[in-house]
Amino acid sequence: MAVSLACPHCAAVLPADPPGVLHCGRCGKPYTILGPDEIAKEQQKVKDEKHVLLLVGGAMFVVYVAPMLFTLIYVVVVFAIYLAVLVGALVGAGA
């Protein structure tokens, strides 16, 4: 099965050579073919970046979003208690 690659600069069709830095025959600019070890390193790097972003997102949630949610819930509960007291007073006055 023949695999062909495209030059990242000019999109010319390139042969699937062994890993390394090669030069395009059309534009002459270098391109890199990664080997299995480099691909594994890149995949691990992406995983690590995802973990860091998840930690940063969790910290942002705890610092910014959670206090707003707690405040909103507190306001709703206080308003519900106020309504319950008001309705109780109105029902008691009407009875």
C-alpha cells in the first residue's frame, strides 16, 4: 500500500520516505516525517497539555463559577423563605 504525503508549504505530493527532515522537490522547503518514537512523544505531549488544561479549567471553576452559583442559590433560598413567610402571614391574616 503506497502512502503519499503532501508538502505543508506548497501541497505537492511527496513520497513516504523514512523518518527525518527532508526537502520538497517543488518548493525546496524542509518538512519533517516523524518516526514511531516521535509520534509517541507528540501524543504524550498532547495528553499532558489536556491534563494541564483540565486542571486550569477546574481551578477557574472553583475560583469564579462556584462562588457565583452558591450566591445565586443563597439568593433563591432567601427569596423562597421570604415568600413562605409572606404567604403564611397572608393566610394567617385572612383566616
